[in-house]
Amino acid sequence: MTRRSQKTLSDEDRILWNLVARSAVPLKGRAAPVVELVEPSSPPAPKISPSVQALPATQPQAKPLAAPRSLDRPTLNKLAKGRLAIEARVDLHGMTQAEAYSLLFSFISRAHASGVRYVLIITGKGSSSGGDGVLRRSVPGWLATPAFRMFVSSHEQAARHHGGSGALYVRLRKIR
């Protein structure tokens, strides 16, 4: 396979590359590059192997991390009123669960590595057939899994003008 025939990375390669890129240190005298965290609207490839979904933590933790809790009321009010900046956002509209999980993990890990504190995850409200959306139900559960727990401190439903019940404010843990 030549370099020209390979246009995009597979999900496995992209996740692996993000893990390696986090450990890179800029050359002496050079500034670290600024990373744009807004994801493109085109969905990634849907197929992910189970071994990639359960990647181990890159740094051992001193104690087990608690499950993400709700944001405290003052922080939630500041985010809703725009006094506290949402530093990055990702839109999962129209994706399958596998696509959304892969994109969300990649997004959260890159945001955390960049030192971002507050992000907005837009899941959408679901189908108009009266039921909740699959991603709307699934994403809060994913944020409580061990794979995300090392990045996510807390999360809460967003204010109406940020997407309401179809979006989540997420506070990421500080880098140690």
C-alpha cells in the first residue's frame, strides 16, 4: 500500500495515535502547537474492535477514581449564563453508538491532554417517535465507565440555549 492510497486513519489507528501524541514533548525552544478541538461534522468509520474500546490508562492512578457526579449549582449557573467558557464542543448527531463512542473517547482524551476544563457534548434529543434518543441515554452511562472516568470529573444536562436535554456540560479532571 502506498502513502497516496491511504487517505484517512482507521478508528483504531486514530485512537492509538492520540495516545502517542499526548506523550510527545515539544523540542527545546519551540512552543507546543495549538490544537483545535472542534470536531468535523462527518462521522468516523463505524467499525471498532473491542480491544480498542477498553484501552488501559496511560498513567497508573494512586487510588480508584470515583464515578462522575453532578456539577455543583454555582458552576452550572456560570456555564449556563456564559460566565464560564465552554472551551470545546462535539456534536454526535446522526451517529451510531460505535461511531459516537469512538469519537467521544478521542475528543475527551485530546481535550483533557490539552488542559481543557469544560466541554459541551451534543447528543441530540432523539427521534420524533416519542422515545428518547439512543445517544441521549447512552452518553451519561459511558461517562461513568472506567475508560472515561480517568478524564471526566462531573457532568450535567446543559442549559436550554446550549441544547437543553440534548446536550451535556462536562467538567474534565485537572492534569496531574
